[in-house]
Amino acid sequence: MFSVAIMGAAPASARDSGPAALQISQAAASPVSVSGLPVYRINPGDELEINVWREDQLQRSVKVLPDGSISFPLVGSIQGAGRTPQEIERTIAAALAQKYVDGNVPDVTVAVTNPAGLQFSVIGKVRSAGIFTPGRYVTLLEAISFAGGTDEFASLDDIVIIRKSGGALTTIPASLSGILRSKSISSEAVRAIPIIESGDTVIVP
């Protein structure tokens, strides 16, 4: 059986210097899991707890290196960044199976104990622009609250999320006027709030 857990970390922030100049195209939001949150993909800087059932000597706490790789006994270096914990579990299990005479290997569990690599930035007409590490998934509304909220001249109908996708950037338009400037909040407006993913840049014009 393969399983995954994500445990929160304390928020932190730093100043942002703006997004890289790459080709930008229009795209929809990333796929979500059955819980409604994006499928979590490992980021450089994340800390992982890897356990092999009934193999205490193979229990490890590892940190994903800046190049996205991790190392594990009997397996060596494997790519971690951009993959789900379940994908890493399967890779480790397949590699370990070759070390067993019967080809069987105990269950492998990968847990994200500190998603420190999950970062986003907020720039534009907000009170405290910067880079934030929430330690958990947040909505666009929460992301802006990390930046101290919008200023009075912000255009809430023209917010843009710039998302890294492979070697390019994609843009996701968003609006919060129905939430922040309405006397009544509809369920449709709440459901339309995007979930922020690691590496996103929120621009509030």
C-alpha cells in the first residue's frame, strides 16, 4: 500500500524581485485531486520522510536538493522534484524489488514532513509584496492576505496568476471583486477562487 501525508510548516516571507521573462500563454488551472486541492508535487527544498515497512535501516529523512534530486540507500539518486510522493514510492519500491530474491519488497511510504519548497509570490497593488512559504496549500484570497491585502486602487477584476509549466509560463485570470467588494458573497464566487500552486506569481494590477 502506498500513502502520503503533508504536514504544515510555519509561514515565512521574503522580498520578491519579479517573475522571469519567459513566453506567456493562456491556460487553465492544474488538475485537482479528489479532495479538491491540486495534486501535490515535490519541490526543491521539501523535506521527506521515507519508510520501508519492517526495514528500519531503510528509514530516512531526506531533503530535496536544489537540482530536484534525492538519494536513498540501495536505490541511489532519483529525481524528486515535479513528481508526486506516490510516484517516488513506486520508483523506490521497484528499485528495491531488484535487491530481493523473491522480487517482493515491503510497502514504501513517502511523507512530506516539511513542504518548505512550496512558495508563491504576490506583487502589484498590495500592502506587502513578497515571496511566501505557507507550508500548505492556500487559495488566491489567502495568498493576498499573506501580502497584507490589496490597496484601495487595486483592480480586483484583473488579477493574474502566472504559473510555471515546464519551460514556459501560463497565465490564469482571476477576479476577487465578488468577494472583497460585495455586500453578499455567493457560493459560486467562493468556488471560483483558484488554489495557489508552488512557484505561482500573483499580480494585482
